[in-house]
Amino acid sequence: MAIVYEEALKKSIKTGDKNLFMLFGEDGYLKRIYVEKLAKNIAPSDDVFNYHRFEADCDLQDVYDAVQQFPMMNDKKVVILRDFDFLGCNSDDFNKLIELISDLPETTVFILWFDALEFEIKKNAKLDKIIKAYDAAKGLVVNLTHKRGAELEKMLNDGALKRGCKMENGAARLLIENSGDDLNTLRNELEKLCAYAKGETITKSVVENVSVKTVETDIYSLADKILKCELQSAYKILDNLFFMRVEPIIILSTISSVYVDMYRLLAGRSKNVSVDKIAEDFAYGNRAFLLKNAGTNLKNFDFNKLALSFKALTRADATLKSFSGDDRVVLEKLVVELSYIAVKGESVD
């Protein structure tokens, strides 16, 4: 399967050598931006003759007709099909889609855009047929994933300079850790930070105090307080999470992931496996910093403490899923158990 990534799409836009595109992947912001960029090169969205956009519930015959029509007072036209459910459609519509891709006029730029619709790449016979049709027609199938940590940091640092500010060393990384790797969120947070800084340096302290933290970040902070046995702070964070009505099972799952990170790192160390290799094998991507955090947490940990912690986490998981106890009490008890294990190296009996 010939699936390419952002760099290949950038090159194609620059050369203008393609007129057939399929955009999918985890980064909604990048997909929207590139759809807009591809379309803008052909016709503005208010050009009723040369700009056509169809949604998932459309009649595919209408899309085919729009593709086959000649442009009006322009060299080319653009047709966009968003979130067409190729997996759930009937065989006639699927065959019509393949025909549309295979029989695309040179005067039409066709963009198959998967915005909200998600699908598995592996073991997907229909997707394989679509990609083969794109290959035969010399089109581009583009997987737009989240940018890597280094790319995101550079984007934030460059973005701050364009707005008349400068980010302190490490501030961009902290912003990513706090707010996640979604480009829309990061751009909004950068705008806010630059407005706050008013041309001055954006320090890590400013990022910590001004940027919005994700719920996941709060739960990671909860895990950090548990490991440090700072129970008062841990209960304060837990209280805030319940106030925000975060599902208890999500809280438990995220806390558990901290211990999984620690186990992976400790197991890797025992076999002389590098952190980079662990991050690659378990597809951490932009979240490789979690392994760095795990390294800090492991200073006072061993396999015995991890084993006891996993038993406590498993008991809490079973209780939450059995609906046999108060969710808050279950998690408050877990906080005590995990903190005791971290300090004493033994279970609470």
C-alpha cells in the first residue's frame, strides 16, 4: 500500500503534479488546513461552478457527475468528498467510488477527506482497493499524523518569534506536556501566552500558570503526588477531578498507565534496551517524555513495589467495574495503598 505523509503532500502542492488526493489520519487540524490549501489553489469556496463539496450523506452519483463536468472559466475545478463511509456503503456505491477515482478527468482535482470518520489501516480489504485505485491513477494517499515533539517545539518557538515573543528553553516542551499535541489547542495556547507576555520572554513559570492543562495532565499530577506520598495534594487533585465529573475509570486508567510506563522502562533497563528503543517499540511518539518521567519515578522503585502496585490497581479496577462500592471511596483508598507501597514497599493489610 502506497501511503505517504505530510512531506510528500507538501512537495506535491509545490509542484502541482497531482490532482487526486485522499487525506486521513489522527490530526484533524492538518487535514483541514491541507484540504483548504489544495482547494484554494484551484477555486475559492464561493465559486459555484468550480468548487463542489459533498458530505457523507450525499448521493455518490452527484459526486461523480460533478467530477466529470468541465470547469467554467477556469482551467480546473475542485471536488471534495468528506467522510464518505466506504466501509458501510453498499457494493454499488463502493464500485462507483472506485470508478470515480479511476476515471478522473485531468481538469478536476478530487479530494477524498476523512475528517471525523476513522478506520483501521491493517486488514482492511476495501481500503486496500481504494489505495490500489489511487496508485493506478497516480494519486496521493496521505496519512496526516500529529507532528513529532521536536517539530512541535520548533513550531511553537517560531510561532512565538513571529508574534514578537521568545520562549525560554524548555517552555515549548512544557506547553506540549501540559496541553497535549493537538495543533488547534497549541496554537490557541500560544496566542494566549504571547498576549500575556507582551513581547517579553515566555518562561516555563508563565506556561505553568497561564496555559490550560488537559484532564490527563491533572491525573498525571495526581499520580506524581501519590508516588511522593503527598496525600493532601493528591486528594485535592482528586476532588477537582470529581468536580469536573471525570469518569473514575478514566482516572484509574491514566494512573495505571504511569505504572505501565515505569514497568516498561525498568524491564528495558534490565535487558539494556535504550529509552529511544522502548519509545519506538511501544509507539510513544510525541509522548516519549512519559518515559523520562518514569525514569524519575523509578528512583525509589523496584519490581516488587511495581508488582504490589499492579495488584492494588487491579483490585480497584475490579471494584469500579462491579459497581459494588462508592467510586470516590475506591479511588481514595487506592491513593493511600499506592502511596504506602511507594514508601514502605509492602501492601496495606
